[in-house]
Amino acid sequence: MGDSGYVRWQRRYDEAMASGRVRDADYTTLSGVDVDPVYGPADESAYPGFERIGWPGEFPYTRGLHATGYRGRSWTIRQFAGFGNARQTNERYRMILGRGGGGLSVAFDMPTLMGRDSDDPRSLGEVGHCGVAVDSVADMEALFDAIPLQDVTCSMTISGPAVPIFCMYVVAAERQGADIGHLDGTLQTDIFKEYIAQKEWLFTPEPHLRLIGDLMQWCAAEAPRYKPLSVSGYHIREAGSTAAQELAYTLADGFAYVELGKARGLDVNEFAPGLSFFFDAHIDFFEEIAKFRAARRIWARWLRDVYGATTPRAQWLRFHTQTAGVSLTAQQPYNNVVRTAVEALSAVLGGTNSLHTNALDETLALPSERAAEIAMRTQQVLMDETGVANVADPLGGAWYVEALTDRIEAEAEAIFARILALGGSASASDETGQAAGHRVGPMTTGILRGIEDGWFMSEIAEAAFQYQKALEKGDKVIVGVNRHHESVTGALEIMRVSHEVETDQVAELASRRAGRDRAEVDRRLAAMVEAARGEANMVPPMLEAVRAEATLGEICDALRAEWGEYREPARF
């Protein structure tokens, strides 16, 4: 008879302790009572099915990826920020890092998200308003001025033009003298969630998948620590989905990217650790905790049993969490501090690897510096004052939490079956098909059909409609909106982005264009398009275009001319 799960956990915990991979902190209650690193049943056999709950650091990782929990490493405080021009955002980043932030997360403005330059007529009035404007590698250099990219992990929330933005990030790092092989961070890149929820795409799905596959291959060879793909459920939830839909659509997208990597000939044990996830932490406290726990369990099982991953790291689901922007209200905005704290606590108790906490004024404008500081301090209070980081998965074994975890997992599995059926497959191990010159798997086929048919959009719309009806009937309550309206709160002083930002950005862009070798830019863009017509990896020629000072809009327009633009079919 083998060792019990607890004995195996203790062995892994002791190994971590001996290697020094445990934080030096006070692991007692406020009253000075020592607490154990983990709690569980003395007799595992008394709990039928306990192996599905298990112990931290053990398959199926329901209770966390590491035996030490947050004692080994606390979650990363990664505040999402970006506004105005690169220099203004750089100041905010230095403030975040100087006040205890552990990593950076870049918010881009709408023109950048759509692959447009700031002087594009369609960018008028949008430059720098919902994030930072990035037109060329010069902006990327200013964005990270005096911030050593080799030493700071950085997440970039962009999908449609993710690959050219990544190339600008790499060239900016080169110009700092960084070793590209040591770059560590995450690029969102997830194009499926754009078609499902966010609607910020450039081309049809197939060219986007080609670029994603190229990026995965390039990073595996040149920047192995960098995570080229963050599969995002956040935007799906913000669009109105249920918790189970967010979980299922996100993991299904993740499975499709696994199929893409395998179709490119990559070893799942090598590239799967480079996939990460991005979830929403909404206001239903226990449902969110259950969602995060179920996510780890489902991913581990599918990666092992369906996609053949044999190493623990390839089976791990690592995820970043952001508190729910859609839960914030313009009415009584200081209530948003409470909402954010509750949502952040659910993410921590669910075992998130990194966390962004929203600011109280984000429903009205970009966060003020004061509001951004409160948001960051919220995480620091949780980390340093509450004791929630002392014990791994402290709610593991609670009847309600385990029942919710099982329920959300079952709902997700039912949704996976529907997606596979959309593609004409009965299971994820069925034969693959063809797309963009590469073989694709059954989950990919189902997702593409679901996008084409509008199935995802209609399912999310129905969930959002049902929630809105419940709000209007008063069955669901939002404090300050449909109950407890009286307030003494005055108007907030909110942050405004001056129109001068756009004027200055456009003028600076014109100056950069005038000072570069236009013929060299044209040669590099032509070489990139030539690569697009064949099967060569697109990243190297795109890097050369960036080094020649080609702008984001020029790169994306060249590819739009070659591949065409995607227009969503009208549905009523």
C-alpha cells in the first residue's frame, strides 16, 4: 500500500523548506496561535472521492499547485495601468513598483488594441483614453524607461495586434541590453475570446491562429521563460456570462491552443507550461472560489488524459485574476472598495497566482493615483494583515465549497460536450481537420463553428438577459442601485486625459516618420508580407520591421491588405 496523500504532501513540503523556497513570515494567528501549512482529514479513506480534493501540490491540483501554498510564494500584485502617452504611464508604473507592486500589466488605448496608429482618422478622440498609446518601438522604449525589462515581469493585455506589440517589447528590451532569453511575462494573444466577447480582432480567425502558432514556436526557441498566450475568461464574464460559462469557454479556448501547439509539432510537456489564464473574480464569494478550484482540476485532467501531458508543470493551470469591473457602480462609488476587497479575497482563497484589484473610480474614468493606491493597498492588507496566506486552500473540505466546485465542474463538462458537438466530434480525441495550412483538433473546430454560428454570443446574451431581469425584479440586489439608494457621497474628482495627449502623440509620430529610412521600412514590410504568403515563421520578419521603426498601424495594415479584415455576420 502506497503512502497516504498527507505523507506525500509532507515530503514535498519538507523538500521545499530544505531548499529555502518558503517565505520568512509569521505563521500565527493575530492572537499568536501557530497554524499548520495545510489542513485535511486524518483518515482519507473515510471520505469517498477524496482524491478529487486531495492535497496541495498533487494531481489534480484542486487545492493548489504547490505544497507550500502562499508560504512558498505569495501571489504577485500586478496592477493593470495605462493612460495617455508612454511617458505618463511610465510614471505610474514607477509609482506602482515603488509602493510594493510585484509586476506590471499594460493597458492599451483603443487605437492600439485595434492595430491603428494615433494619426489614423478612426483614432480621433480615442488616443490615450482607455489605456496608453503605442505607435512604435519608440513608445515602448519610453513606456519602460528606467524599468529593466530583464528583471520585471510584465503582462500585456492585447490580442488582435499582440504579435507586433510583442515584437516592439522585444526590441525595446534589446535596446536596454537585456538578454531576451531571460524575459519573463505574459502576452494575452487570445483571439478566440475576441470573437466570443471582446470584439477586438483584425483578421479572420485563421490568420490570427497562424500568428499565434508562430509566436508559440518563436518563444519556445528564443524566450522560453516568456508566456506567449494568456487565455482570457475575464472579458467573457464581463460580457455577461455565468461563472460556469466563463470557466468552460476559457478552458475550451485553452484546449484549442493546446491543439494548435501540437499541430505545430511542439511537445505538450514543453509548451503547455507557457500557457496561462486570466479570470474574473466576481461578487458571489463562494462561487468564485469554487470556479478557481474547478479550473485547476479540469485543466490537469484534460491535459493528462486527453492531450498526453505527463509532467506536473504541463498539467498546472496558472492564472491571473482581476476583480470584476462590471460589478463596480457609478452610484455610491465608495461601495466599490468593499466589492473589490471581497472579490480579491475570493481570488486569494481560490489560489490565484497574481492579482489586479480595480480602483473605486474605474466605472467613471481611468483610475486616479489616489484610487490606484487604495486598490494596491487592498491586496497588501490581505497579504500582510489577514492571515489568509498562512494556510493552503483553507476552505478545502468545506461541504458548500466542495459541492459548488463539483457543480461548476459538471456544468463545464456539459458545455465542452456541446462545443465538441458543434464541430461534429463526440470527444476531444476525435480526428483533426484542416485550417490555415495546419491540422486542427476537434475543440478548435467546435469553437470556430460556434463563432461562425453566433452560438457563444447568443448563450452569453441569454445569461446577461436573465441576470438583468432578476435585477429589475429585485431578486438580485446591487447596493446603491436597486436598493439602499440614500447617500451622502459627493461627486468624485476623476482623472481626465487631456486632448493635448492626442495632439502631442500625433506630432511625435510625424516626427519619427520623418526621421527614419522610409525605403528600409518598405523593404522590411514587404519581406513580412512575403513571409505571410508562405509558411515561414512571421516573428523574425516582423521584428526586423519594428527595428526599422515601422509603426503598429503600418504593420497591421500591410497584413490587412494581404489577409483581409473580419466582419462579424449580422444577427438579430
